[in-house]
Amino acid sequence: MPHSAEIFERVANAPVVPRGLPLVILLTGFTDAGSAVSGLIDHLRETADLQPIVVFDNDELLDYRARRPIISFDQDHLTEFRAPRLELSLGVDALGQKFLLLAGYEPDFQWNRFARVVLELAAEAEVSGVSWVHSIAMPVPHTRPIGTTVSGNRRDLTAAHSVWRPRTQVPATAGHLLEFRFAERGDRVVGFVLLVPHYLAETENPDAVITAAERVMAATGLVLMLDDVRESREAYVARVDEQVLANDELQQMVHGLERRHDAYMAGRNPEDGSYDEGGFNERDLPSADELAAELERYLATRPSADDDKHGRS
């Protein structure tokens, strides 16, 4: 069997990695509701001065036909081929604190070899702990803070941030496998599952990115720059609220989700009818797919922030 090292390459002239840094893992793939993970990756690539240390081999790990790379075409010729990226990088936060970031696509192949490599690299760097984030769609309202389910062996973080603790079986991701292997080895590890409103799952939701960043900061002590994301959040929420207020069915759905959410958070059973005020019945409301499609169409037709600044309507 090929050696694990053949799935990655160390970057020439990479910076020296101090020992004892936190490792943050952000992998896109199976589910990324609200673009929480991809949005945070893009944000960190712009703000955290990332310097690649290890680059993973796309030809070994990626199914190109399932996730096709982007090629740019200019009238009569090709100008750019954008290959997907999966890298281990050294980053720096707003206070100058360094951290390791494993970010990019979730591998399609060779999960066990990939996990062995990541654990070996983490041991080599003597990381202080591991945290990772992913997001799923849930029937929750956008008018409430995004909740999380927390896993791993950081009991302090589970107690502080886990609002939903199911006992279930779910399709695994490479992130789950990494968490499981790190926990087996006795490393400090925590995973955050963001519970993103199902009707906004296919949009780029700044709230999801902010929550993902906040959970990473809680786990690592890092301070991430979020001013730009918070600014975009205000415009995004205003546009969603405007659409909801203009549609009675959407208002009814959101109010019903609010009652269910608040009943659950208060410790009541949301299935016992206590939230069913005013004849609320989910069967009478549009489906998550219908609502998401309507919101997507609306948001796509609205002017951007730049357009607004230039007086366009």
C-alpha cells in the first residue's frame, strides 16, 4: 500500500511552526448549511495571513467529476484553472496569536490515510488542542441565535454551547473521523455542529459564519477579525426580514418556529402542543425547499450593498 506521505507535500520554505498551537479544521463537502464553513475559510484566507505548510494532493483525494474545478473562459481562450485547495497553514489572529488551520475540501477518497497524516502532523507540532466546525439545516428561526451541538472531550464547551444533544446515527464526514481518532489518542478535541435555519441553508448566511468563528474562538482563545462579516450581516438580515414581512405564509412559519424554539429552550417538549398557538400547522406552510427557493430568488434580485451606495434601486 502507498505510504501516507504520498497524499501530501511539504511546502518549500514554509515558516517554522511553533510548538503547542491550536489546530482548527474546516472542511467543506457533505453539508455546509448557510455556507458557514466555506464562508469562514474565505474570511480567514483574507484576514489571517495564512502561510501554507502542507498541501494535499488533489489527484489522490478528490473526485473531480463530483466536484468539478472552475475554468475561466475569455471569448476565445481559457485564462485560468482554479484547482481546489486542501492545505495545512500557519495563521495569525487579530492579536498576533498563531494557530494552525487545516482548510479546504473534504477528501472523497482515502479517509484513513488522510486521518493518519493529519494526526501525525498534529503530533509533530504538539498541538494544544483540535477544534472543528460544520453546519446542518434545522427547522429553527433566523430571528434567534444559531445554536450548536457539541461533541468531543471538552466538557466545558459542551456544557456552555450544546443546545441539542441527540442520540442518533448520521452519515459521517472526514471531520467526524478526525475527531474520533484524536479522541482515541487522548488529544483535546471538540466539534461544533451549527444548527442553521433550514429555509436559509442554501444562502450565504453571515450569521452562520459569525457563529462558526465564535465557537472557534471559544475553543482556542483566538480573536478573529469579524467586522466585515458583521457589516454584511446587517444587510442580509434586513433583506430576509423584508421578504418575510411581505409574505403571510412566511411570517406564519417563522412565528411557529419561534414558538417551537422558545418552548424547547425553556425546557418544554415542543411536541406537547404548548407552542401551537393560533392554529399553527406546519402542514399548511410551504416546504423548506419552496421557502429557500423563494428567498434565493428574492435575494438574487435585490441590489447589492455596492449598488445601494451608488443609488441604484
